[in-house]
Amino acid sequence: MTELLEPRAMGQGLVRRDGVAKVRGTATYAFETPAERPAHCALVQATVARGRVTAIDTAAAEALDGVLAVVTVFTAERLASVEDAELAALQTAEVAFRGQVVGLVLAETSETAREAADLVEVTYDEQPHDSELRADRDDLYTPEKVNPGFETDTAEGDVAAAMATAHATVDHTYSTATYHNNPLEPHATTALWDPAGDGFLTLWDSTQGVHPSRATVCQVLGLPQDHVQVVAPHVGGGFGSKGTPHVNVVLAAMAARVLPGRAVKLALTRQQMFSLAGYRTPTIQHVQVAADAEGRLSAIAIDVVEQTSKVKEFAEQTGVPTRMMYASPNRRTTHRLAALDLPVNSWMRAPGECPGMFGPEVALDELAHDLGIDPVELRIRNEPEVDPETGKPWSSRHLVECLREGAERFGWTGRDPRPGVRREGGWLVGTGVASSVYPTMRMADSTALIRFEAGRYAVEIGAADIGTGTWTTLPQIAADALDVPVDDVEVRIGDTRYPIASVAGGSSGLNTWGSAVVEAARAFRGEYGTDPADGDEMETGVDQAAQDEDHAAYAFGAQFVEARVDADTGEIRVPRHLGVFAAGRIVNPRTARSQFVGAMTMGLSMALHENSLLDPRSGHVVNHDLAEYHISVNADVGDLQAHWLDEHDPWVNAMGTKGIGEIGITGAAAAVANAVWHATGVRVRDLPITLDALLPSLP
Amino acid sequence: MKPFDYARPGDVAEAVRVATLPGAVFLGGGTNLVDHLKLGVARPDLVVDVRTLTSREVTDTEDGGLRAGAAVTNSELAADRRVRERYPVLAQALLAGATGQLRNTATTGGNPLQRTRCVYFQDVTTPCNKREPGTGCSAIGGTTRNHAVLGASQACIATHPSDMAVALAALDACVQVLGPTGERTVPFTELHRLPGDDPSRDTVLEQGELITAMGLPPLPAARTSAYRKVRDRASYAFALVSVAAVLDVRDGVVQDVRIALGGVAHKPWRATRAEQALRGGPATPDAFAAAAAEELADARPQPGIDGGNGFKVPLVTRTLVATLRDLTAAQEG
């Protein structure tokens, strides 16, 4: 147990410190980094899904006025490491997926670069490709682990036997679509090599972590860490897709090395983000649930089929939340993968928990209906005393309280459980509920430096603000740790010249960086007392010994949705969406609310709109822009509320924070699906839910 | 993106003259053309900016109709009191389109000329008969949920995306065109083409022909008119299907009716068969459904890897019935 920091600045809804600069447009993002006479880079992408590049004719491109260089798979420098095949840019003529980069152009302007890229003529020896995920494929395989290191399969007891003898069972297959992260700011880099030839590289990059990014770039390029600086003061969203560097960062560095001393700018186009920047695998979830007449689970199982790229394995941990969510003596989770000729999938907001809280949470709704038990009550009846998987006690678990408070706030009490019977004007009306969960994590490596300068405390750490509010929340933690007013603290982040920091991922950012800051503050006070001299400084890392291993630590939540379905057209609208979360200490209610409602909206978007359409004939996502890949817009969001419990968890870290970036997306789509069923009586088990599925059953 | 020359002529006559050369295109609001320039879908040699050359006024005509200059923005046209009172179907269609920002830029002359919409047309790495005649249609057998069920061909199954155009088709608007050989008037319902075996052309306009104004004929019945757009997303989405309808009902009998459908064909689809079935008959849901069935008799849904567009047939029926039902109720109480 750690001594929880006394909240004074923490808990205040301070406005964003970077807000004015962002609103005025003076906050510089990676692509906007001021540079003298920058060169622009454009990419040449494979138009076949599998095969080999046999020839590349660059003459027309090179003849164009303003073209500085053309680099292809046949002429590119050899990288120091090709261990990570995703990052082995231009190292092979083999094409592993449609959209793979086979060349790049450098030019004086971005228009010229793009025109020249279009003029590069690539000839292929095209091979048949395989890009279709189906549960009945005979080549599904069992990965060794699922992201980031979980057991692939788990089993306890006998699910089949429990299913055979239970009072009630649900046994259905659910599916989630392919999703692309689509942060508003594209993946973008400004890269500059020192002209002196001593091999010093600066990358202004849109990344969720400057140090992790630097480590990867150094490995790929074979550079020592102190030869590379990564800078990312402001990032326009990442949702996991900027959590690890993708090939665009390597390409920017390679392109800039062609023109040492000259900055090179490379931003992916929106279309390129659909093949080069990661995405979430589609999932097919076979879910089985068994219960007695009172709704007590005797079995819960999820068998997941999903995909990975042949280039690099990524096994999304979709089944993992089923291992710990509810009490059940018999449990089974499995993951099977199809390896396809497709781009590399990767992290997207709550990998695992996001898709994995869809099928099971809809199955519970089906079970509740079959048993005539309220779906809130059904979940409460299956509350486990301890973590069912590890047997560890919970560091804190307030799912039941979230369900109860949510039901109260939403007006759930007295709900008519019958589906398809409420009509208001031209609308069929229904309500639904689902649980949310996300593990509480803290990363290993983070160090903070605190320096007393000119009467204020400067806190330096290479943390990231990807829109989450770090510029504002980290000073709040530092102020409380130093016991000074928050105005006396200046935080400097987003640069590898500051001490090492972990990635803004896994909702672990503030947990990790804040812990480092608290350690540094305590050490600083221990060394210098409360009256330090100018220039006194202290650098301390996260105290690994303080990491609690004896508890299962998770944030929980409950989401309630009202869905309305147009009785004429089947159009689905969600006028009310309410979440209650128990996610530890909330450092800043203003920025926290933004993260909760943002993630809930992303869950709504997943439920009704987002759907990357892969054309298996060509092997690429054909709706690869924001006009065709629909994300929920303002008009889709009605009364959207995020609330939270005042939860004190002494086990997680010194702040008592659990991380809030991802939990809001988990369970949201299930709550929408359950509400649509309650409105219409149509149980849609495949996302997204669109009017096509409802039309045949409308009155 | 291919470089092009940019011209800003002094008047429409000069604009038409310089745009006579093949490879010249007119730039209005640019909301569609500029996207296509960036994507390489449009590769003109010359872009002729006409944004300030045509009228930006909506004026009354002697016969009681309205005339909107080609430069009138979608926002301005939708907000015009006369349009809202006399042609509510048009105001509603305009406001159902795109976003506020786009409507502030898109023009009366340009909106109907946006190209048909298809993900394969917009992706120069895929075959497309519209972009590159003779290369084949990638949409057939691909993703077809947004595609046509009426009037499509083996060469192209794309749909026209404009909401405004559907209302104009229902209202029997007429298009004022200035071309190299002078002025002509094109009935709006004849402006757009079906794909046939040459989907490369969306309209009947010849090279160098410029829309200068849109005429709205007097149509008292249009005071009872409505536009119903069906879409997954509540805003900023093209129609899955849409219905523009003008209905005049007295004592339960249809006196006059004008119907156009959006999202179903390569052009705004004037539902003449349905109109014929309804005129002089009872204004009842059954009659509306029968009229829809009449109109959809030749509907040919497309299978697709995304589930296809078979749902559009019942969806058109339901949307048409609902729209006419509501218009009947508005008149008969």
C-alpha cells in the first residue's frame, strides 16, 4: 500500500495550459515545425496485395522540375535492423500487402512530390493474395501469447458440461468490424540530419511517446540513443496508432538522410493511414453463457477468431476481459488467428477490452431477458469476491456501485423489460446497459527531474500530451507532491532531452509519469527541504519496489443508453448515453470528462458507424477517407454524460489514479446494441448496427 | 496531383470561350472538384474560376417562379424566405446536404454537377469505367451498399449524391446554360444521364457549357412538399435513399403529385410511374405503397461484399409511404 497524496491541486478542473495556444493555432504540431526551405516527401505504394516488384521506372519522376531525389526498394539504404518487418522500409522487393511503400520521392513542394510519386512506374510480378477472415478457415493458428503477453487460452472447469445442464444458456456468435484509429492529426514527421555528418538526427514526430519512439528508431537505423532527439510537444490524437512508430517515421528519417542539413516533411494522407498506421482487427466471438434460474453464472466462455498480418503478428487480447469480469466456476477463453496478406494491425483504444466487452455483454443481456431478470441485477448477482482468474483480491472494484448509481441517474428503475413495445411518435424507444472495464497499468521506465529555478519548480519528463491533458494534469500532481500551489510548477514534456518517460498507452501515462514525479518530489524535499536554493535538482525514477503485485487492479464502469429507431426507416439515433466510472482518483475533472465522453462517443461510433470495408479482391480498405469511413458526428450525440465515483485506491500508485483514456469505449457498443434490441426486438450481433438489419422487422 | 493552369476570366462569355478547349473545367465552390484534383480523379489542364461571374441573387420571375443565380450558395438558397415558403422541399434538401461549412461554399450551379459517388471512382488504383472508360466496374461484386438499384448498367452502378438535385428534379426546375454556341435551357430532369455504356459523362452538358442560373417554375402545390433523407449518420452523410415529394390532396384524393428519389440511381430519379399511379387516386398508405411498387418494378439490387443494397427497395417504399403520409396529414389534418 502506498501513502496516497493529499489532493489539493488534484481534483481541480483547471483549464488546459496549452488551450490558448491550441485555439489560436500557435501550438506547433510535427508537420508545422518551423524549418528553413524544407523538402517534402511523398510515398509510392504498391497497387498489388502480394507479389514482387520487378522494375521501377523513375525517369519521368526525376525529370520533373523540383524533384530532389527518388528512392526505391532497389536503391534505398540498408537498415541496421530489419527484425521488425513492419519497419523494414524499402528493404525488399517483395510486396506483402496492398499499400506497402515501394518508393519515395523528395521534392521542393508537397505538390511536386505527390505528382512525381504518381509518375513513378512500378512493375510487379503479382501473386494471388489471401485477405479474407472467416471463422471456418482451416488454417487458423494459435499464437504463443496475446497482446501484450497474456496466455492465449485459459480454461477452468468444464464449460461444455455446465452448458449441458444449465437452467438457461446463451450460445451465439458476435462480431466486431475492422476499425481504423483515425486521429485528426495524421501521422507526420519533420526529420533533420545534422549536416556535419556526425549522424545526429532530430525527429519532430506525432507520437504517443518520444522515448519509446527514439528507442525503436535507433534500433532500426543502428544509432546510439544520444544521436537521436524526438520532439512532440503537441499531438492531435493517436488512439494507439501513434503508440509505436510506424513505417512513416523510418521513411522520414531515410528520406532526410538523402538531404543532410535539410529538413524533410512527411505526412501520411488520410488514405495512407488506412494501410500504414495500424488498425483494429475484426473479431468473431463465439460466446457461451450458462446460468441457473436466479441468473448465477455456471459458465462463461469466449472463443475468438481474428486476424493478423503476415508481416508481423499482432494478437488482440479480445478474450481477456471474460477471464475476470464475472464470477463463474467454469470459464474458457481462446484466441485463434488467420494470418493474412494485409497491413499490420496494432493497438487501438482499449485493444482487447474494447471488442472483448461487446459479445459477452450482449450475451448477458440475452441471458437476462431469457431469465426474466433485470440486466443490471444480473450483473450484480455475478459480482466476484476476488479476481476469478488469479484469486487475488481487488485493489478496488466498484462495478456494482457504478451500475446502481448509473441506474439511478439514468432513470432505469421501473423499466419495462419487454422489447419492441414502446413508441413515441415515429420512434421505437428502448434502453440498454453494459459494463465497462480496463486494467490499471503502470509502466516500468519513467524518470522525472525537478529543479528549483527562479522561485518556481520545473518538472521535466519526456511524457506525451496526445490531447489527454498532460500539460495540465502533471503540474497538478507535481504541485501536490511538492506541496506548493500549481502556479509554482512548470512542466516540460514531449522531448527526449528530458528524462525518459513511457508511452501514453494502456491508460498508463499519468499513472506512470505521475509516480515518477511524486518520487522525484519526495526525494527533492528529502534532500533540500522546503527552502531549496536556486538550481537544486533531483532526478528519480518510478519506484519499482512500490509496484503492488498482490491485487488485481482494474477500473470499472457502467454505461446506459437510450436508443430510438425510426419506425419508418429504421434509422438509429442515441439521444441519451450515460456512463458512471470507478477509475480511482480523478486528477482533473475537466480533462477527465473529455476523455470519458470522447471514448464513449468512440464506442457509439463503433456501434453504429465505423466499419472499414476490406475488398478481398484487391486486399485494401476501399472506404479509406472520412467521407466514407463514418465516425459519429455531433448530431449523433445527444445528452452524453460521464460521471464517476470518488474512489480511493491505495494500491495502484501514490496518486490513486487508475487511468481513464480507454475504459469509456469498453462496453459502449454493447449498451447501444442492447438498447436497439429493447427498442425493436431485433437482436443484432454484428457491428455496426445499421438499418438494413432492422428493416424486415419494423412495424 | 497534376499541375494545371488557372484562369479567372472577366465575364461568363470569356469563361465559356476559354473553357471550350478539352481539358478545361469550371471551378465553382470547389467542394467536389478540389477533392478530385487532390485524388487525381480529375486531371484538368485548365481550371476556369467562375465563382464571381454568375449572379448571386435569387429573383422573382414574372410567372411567379424564382430564378437563382449559379453563384448563390447552398446556404443562401436554403435561407431564402421565398424558397422556404414556396418550395420547402428544396430548402429541406439543401439543409440535409453536407455540413454548414460546405453549404456556405457550394453553389447552385455547382451542386448538381458534383460527380456520382463511388469509392472505386475516387480511388485511382482501382479500375473504373467512369474514370477510365473500358477498364471495368470495380463496384460490381465489391461494396455496393451505397449504389444504384434503378437505371444502372453493367458499366456503372454509382449513385448521384446531391440532395438539392433530387428536390430540383421533383420541382421541374430548368437549367440556364451558356455555351460556345449561345444560351439554352435544359429541363432539370434531363440534365443528368444514366450510365448506359458511357458512364464517363454524368450530364448532358457539352464541353464549355456553363450553368448560369436555375429556374424554379411556379408550383403552388409545392408549398406542401417535403424532403426526407435516410442515412446511418445523423449529419454529414450521403443519402442511402431520399424522397422529394410535392403532394396536393383534396378530400382524400391526389390532385397532383411530384416525386423524385435520391440515392437510388446515377441521376436524381423522377418517379413518373409512381406519380401516374397516384394521380386522381386515393391518398392512402396502400395506394402509396402500390405506387412505390410500380416505380420499383424494374429495381435491380446489387449483391455486395458489404451485404449489398437490396435493402434499398423496401427502404424506398417505406420512406415514400411515410413522406406522402405526412404530407397528406399536413393538408387533411
